Amino acid sequence: MGGDKERNNIIIKELIHMKRLLTMRWAVALLLVLGIALTCLSFKGSDDRTFQMAKNLDIFNSIVKELDLFYVDTIDPNKTIREGIEAMLYSLDPYTNYFPEEDQSELEQMLKNSYGGIGSIITWNPKLKRSMISEPYEGMPAAEVGLKAGDILMSIDGKDLAGKNNQEVSEMLRGQVGTDFKLKVKRPGTEKELEFDIVRRSIQLPIIPYYTVLENQIGYINLSTFSGDPSKEFKQAFLDLKKQGIKSLVIDLRNNGGGLLDEAVEIANFFLPRGETLVTTKGKIKQASNTYKTLREPLDLDIPLAVLVNSVTASSSEILAGSLQDLDRAVIVGTRTYGKGLVQTTRPLPYGATMKITTSKYYIPSGRCVQAIDYAHRNEDGSVGRIPDSLTTVFHTAAGREVRDGGGVTPDIVVKQEKLPNILFYLVNDNLIFDGLCDGIFLFNQGKIEARTLDATAFGILQAGRVRTSKTEYISCPGCGRTLYDLQSTIARIKAATSHLKGLKIGIMGCIVNGPGEMADADYGYVGAGRGKVSLYKKKECIEKNIPEAEAVDKLIELIKANGDYTEAQ
């Protein structure tokens, strides 16, 4: 009996063990079946996507061939296919762009902030329907050959420019460094067209147009772009201001559309400790996801900072402003920024072409992304809109202050933009401000205006003193960047500094491009050189170039004394 019981127990154990083995085998088999099924589905999904890509490319290729063979008019393959490419890319976002070989200079300017050209801003004259010279940069080919603000562009190498817009004319003016061309212009006040032989040079656009020391030892740096090498120039400007004894700093990022991400991180590093995570990028592929930290020792961790922003402040500018805000290192002042939280990289294409493609979104220290427009979810008509504030998420700065994503960087101190009077719109629209300021010459003799050549309307506004500093960035002369307020302020300072001098005539001219010859009657000349700089003249000879405007009046008096012409009226 005992032996039978023992045998039964053994049989039961073996049956249980066999059941377990069978269960495990079924489980393994089931897992294998599921794995094979998922793999098949994955391959099927991958194969289907690959098939759809190949199918649509084949259809597109066939359409182009059919058009080329049977369309009633001969098509231009470059133009037709280019428009198809651009329409496809624009359906994604405005920042993914195609640059064929002939447009590489445009991409180079975007990345390096330089190009081969003549060194001048051009603007559109709506009355003449032609482009005209607006601002020749001092020391550049346009200014050196004698082009002036207001010159109407007539032809380039014999090709009439009538009917061509600013973009088309700009492309014709640019080209390979060292190449030359003939430019014909019509100058107001002259009967015959003027012809100039111009050799293109490498033009480096100003990264920091202006920096100075304001009242109460406040430093000010205007940073116009993050393309090129802005961190190097910013460092030089900041260290120069430090030598001059600044106790705080204002960084002006208004109208700065961005540039290179690395440069924004580098500039932020000047004021933040080493090892801080400033930017994280997240994309579809591993290569597009990166973390950017401060890698160097800072220049100054204690100096108080304020950053000026507006609705055009975008991209790398928002990285700098947003990072300093998230880490409670600066006070942001102005209006809400543009809201571009997308990162682009360049990819080489066949035949010397390049594509700039959006590869990731960036996130600043608090974890927020400032992207304001959701291009992935368009309306039925294809339009896109800003992300509503109600759908944004709250994040927190290092000190616990609330900030939000999805709509740019909201300033700590919001300054509302003043509305311009209607009269100023019409003055700017009709180029009256441009004509007035660029041609404006004031001749002073012991503090009294002896002569002037300034458009009567502009002069009337100037005399009435109706232009305030808050509007100067809008009411400006395209030829030199100066404003009616600037000119009014300059006149007041020159009058105060020279009204007691005997027998000296001091000339003030808004723009260097008009040439010193137009101030031949002046003993000394104070001439705007653009971008916050001034050149000083003795008769027709330039004796000092590119002096910061804040220092120019004192420098003028020094020069008058050095030349023995300083005689006070009794």
C-alpha cells in the first residue's frame, strides 16, 4: 500500500511538471507568433511607406515628362520644377527652403552674415517704380565710387532695370567677389545719367551697429544678428564698456531675427556659470537631439542685465532672452517676442544645391518651447494660427516665477508700442522723411542757423518738436538710419557746444553719402556715418571717421582747439 501511494505521488508530480512544460512551450510559441506578426506588420508598414514614396515620385516624374512633351507651350524645367519644390516645402513651414547652386550666396549671407556685393541698402521708389540707393555703407564699393542716397538705379551692364523689384535688382548687384560691372544711375538734380564701374567685394554686415555708455554708467549693446561671429564682437564690446566703468548692461535684441544657436549659447555663457544647461533640441532622429551647456568660465556673474525685445525678436534671440529669463539672470523688457522654437540644419543636394530643413524643436532651461505656430496642424484652408494662450502650459524659472510656452517670450516688464500718427505714415510712404533727412544740411554761425537745405515738411516737424524718442525706430531715414529726433538732438547739442565760438561755421549733415563737397562753406563738418557713428570734417577733408555719436560733439571741440581755431566770442 505504501509503495502504491509513493508511485502515485511520483506520477502526479510528473504530470504537473509536464503541464508546466506544455504551458511554457505554448507561451513561447505564442510569443514567437506575436513577434512574427508584429514584425510582419512593421515590415508591411515600412514597405507601404516606401511604396507610397516610390509611387508618388514616379507619378511626379511622369507628370513632368508629359508636360514637357505635350503642353501647348514650351515649359522651363528649372522654373516649373523649382516652383513645385517650393510649394511642397512651404506646405511644411516657412523655414525649410531649397537653395539651388545659383542661390548659394543667399544662404551664405544667412549663415555668415556676409556676401559679395557693393555694400549698400536699396529701397523701392513707388513713384518711379524703380529701386534706388538707400544707404551706402561707408568704406564699401558703393560709397567709394560715389553713389549717393537717392540715386535711381537705371541699368546694370546695359540691362534695363525697369520693372524689376528690389529682390531681382539685389541679386544682380551681388556676385562673386572680385567681379566688376557697370551701373548707370539717375541722380535727382542732374540731367544725364551717371555711370560707375564697381568691383564687388566681400561685404560684412554690421553685427553690433552700436554700443555706448548711457547715463548712470549704463552700458548699451545693440546686437543685430546671431549670424557670423557675434559672440566675439559682443565680448569685445562688453569688455570695452567694462573698461569705461559701466555698472549695468542693456542688451538690445529688438528686430534681431536670430541666426546660429551656438552663438546664442556662447553669449549667454558670458553671464552664466559654467555647466548650465541652456538649450535642449528634440527631433525625429538621434542626430537632431542635443543638449547645449555653458562650457566656459563667465565674464561677469553679477552685473545687472536688461534685455530689450519686440515682436520681431526671434529664434536665437529668443534663446538668449528666454535662457536669461528662465535662470533669473536678466529682466526682459518690451513686447512679446515672435515665437520661433524650430531649429534648422543644412543638407547637401546634387548639383551644388542645398536644403535648409527644420530638424528639431528647442527647449530652454525651464523646459518650455517658445514656438507660437503649430505648422503640423493646419486649418482646412491651409492657414495656420498661433497657439491660443488657453492651451499653453505653465513652467517655472529657477526662482519659481511662472512662465509659459507656446507663444514666444513674454517680457517681465511689458512696454506697449505707441501708435504712429497718420501723417507720419504718409510722410514715410511718400519718401518725404528720406528725402528730407538725407538732403538736410544745417550751417550754424554762433548758434544761429545761417542756411539749411531740408525738406520743408520734415523741417516743420523738426522745429515743432513733435517727434519723441519712443518713436525714433519707426521715423527714420533709410539712407543713414537717423531720425528726425536724432537730427533735432544733434542740432541742440551742436548749438550748445559752439554758440560761443567766434567766426566759425559748423555744418551738420544727416548722411555721409551726400559728400563733404556740399558743405564747402562750413569750417568744420559733423556728418552722420550711419549705425550710430559720426565722421568729422575740416572743410572737405575727413579728419576723424566712425566716432560713436555720444562722443562726437566733445571730439569736435577738441579738434577745433587742436587746430587753433577755438576763439570765444566776447
